[in-house]
Amino acid sequence: MCSSDLEAQQITQVGGVARDGRYGWNYGYEVQEFSHGVTNVKIKVHLDAQAGVTAADIERVQADVRAGVDRYYNYQHTVTNSAGDASRLHVEVEFVQTPGEAHLSAQLHPGEGRADLSTWYVQSDPTVHAHELGHQMRFRDEYVDATVPNRATPTSPGVANDGGLMTNFWERDPVTGRSVPRADTHLPQRNVDELGAEIRAQRQAAGHTVDPRDPSPGVTPAAADTERVAGQTERGAAPTERGAPSTEPAAAPDRKS
């Protein structure tokens, strides 16, 4: 069996309970590392459509989720893998039919609203979906919350105002008057490094490493993050503590930053 086949079979279930002051939530995903330079993170999501959500709405949300993931996570970030080498990050979302298959099950509501990890809205911006999936990868909010000691004030160590995906990224559109994500919203290296450290720790704990052999002939390095890997494995834990810890930042008129 060639090295790429062995690597494809070595899937690590990453998960645990994240804490941010008084908030706590379960996070989880699965990850594979490839010696040709890709770290693939897969999040299995179940959308629990609520009354008023149509099949077309579900398709729209799935497309928006993928767009947000590509915009902020893919084709641009490098993590340090469990062998200590630079590896291109690729995040993919697989939509599954039942909560039992999922790392994350979210209620999908029609229209707009303030989303959190387990409560999504059809008309949410792709940036909001990417923010919530950040929580599923253990990222904490980085905007002011007076109830969280590390984020109590604008100068608290857990607060950033640099357009990061987990910050208060909203601003007012001067033409429409609507709240829109800042044009410079991005995934900062600090979040990428946090994700890489979590992956390394949990893969090492599971006894998983990058295969040191060269990729087999015909395997093309995924410079554009196009690696897709099939395989059914034990699923990670679904969130049980929900709501405030994973709430998107308030839209521009309501926020403090």
C-alpha cells in the first residue's frame, strides 16, 4: 500500500470542550495529514430545517457555507503538521442527513437573526457561517464581552480589532445602511497557529503521524488545496452546551468595540 493510501486511512477525530470565561461548548472535527503537504480538516454538519425552511433555502445555505469556508480558510494558510513541516490547510464541510453522523447539528431558521453555533439562519452572510465553524474548531470569540474576564474591555488580552474572523467584524454600509462584514475580514495567523497546535496535540495523542515516505508516483501535491479523501470513521462529539459561547458578534448598531 502506498504512503498516500496509508495517510488517507489515518483519520484523527479531534474534539473536546472549549471554555471562554463562563461559556463552554463541545467542538469537534476530523483531520488527515498528507506528506505531500496538505492538512485536511473535515467538519460534518447536520442542518435541522425548522418550519418555513425550503429545500432551496437549504441549498443556499450549503453554498454559502462552502463559499465562506473557501474565502477564509482555504487556498491561503499554512499550519505546522505533526512532523514539524509546513502544510497547506484545507477545510471542508460535509453535510450529513442525521445528527448522529455529524460533528455539529444546527437548527436552520428562515430569514435573518443572530446566529450561534447551534442556531443558523438562511439569510446569514457566509462570513457568519465561517465564524460559527471557527467555534467548531475551538476558536474563541475575540470581541468585547463584559461577562468574560479575558474580553471584558477593549484592551483585554482576548480582544482584537484587526478584522479577524472571530472579532467584531461588522461595519455599516454607507450606501445601504445595512451591517456588512468589514472588507478586511480574514483568518489571522494566531487562529491558524491555534488550530495547528490542537491538531498536532491530538494526532500525537492518538499515535498518528505524517508518513515520512515520499508520495507515490502520480500523486500531485495539492498546492490549490484540492485534496478530497473518502472514508467513514467514528464521529466526533456533537455540541451539548450551546448559545452564548458561540454567538456571532452583534451587528454594527448594537456592538461595542
